[in-house]
Amino acid sequence: MSSTVPHKTSLPDGLRTGTVMRIRGIVPDKASRFHVNLLCSEDQGADAALHFNPRLDTSEVVFNSMEQGKWGAEERGAGVPFQRGQPFEVLLITAEDGFKAVVGDTPYHNFRHRMPLTRVRALEVSGDVLLDSVRIF
């Protein structure tokens, strides 16, 4: 199954501690960057509680949030665990103190919450990615 990008999943009840979002896909051979956003509404320009942004063009993975149209301080994960032409699995685990990103079987980065989990209303995947599945449990 391949899902079209951009892909948006509505989260009408928001997130709670223990929620896991699993994103599986393939990074295309000529990929530049893609992102996973946890948005506070489905409106254009919505606040983002989490912006997870693998950038293959600059060999980094950036984590951030956006409130009232302004980006917060960027955080970077160690190295780039994504390869062009290769499948991937990302788990975004909602913990009490932040979002834990796990790539494959390896813990990758912990992004501390900057806004209440109850504000999150949608998960969006977009950019240079072939999406296989998005599952929330």
C-alpha cells in the first residue's frame, strides 16, 4: 500500500502519554527532504507541536516547533539514519516529557514538549518520501 503525499491523519482527541505514531516508507533516490508534523489544527499555517525534518540534502535531521507563525529553537539529531533508496520506519512515541523518535530499532532523539499534547489535532507527512503506512496506536 502506498499513500499519497502530503498525507494528513486527523487526531480529534489529541495525543496522550503512550501514544505511538509509526511511519513507514521509502526515501526516493533523489530525495532532498521530508517532514512529519504534529499540528494543532488542520488549518493552513497551524502551530506545530513537533516538526521532524530529515534533510538528506544537508545531511541532518532537524526537530522544531512552531507557534503563532514563529519557529522555535532548532534541535538536531546525531547523524542521518535515512538513506536514499532505502525503506525506513520511524516511531514517534509520546512520553510524559517529550516526543521520543526511534528510527528502525534505535532511539534517535528526545524532543521535549513545548506545548500541551492536548493541542495536537493532526499528523502530516509531506516532502520527498514514498509513504507505505501511517499507524497510530
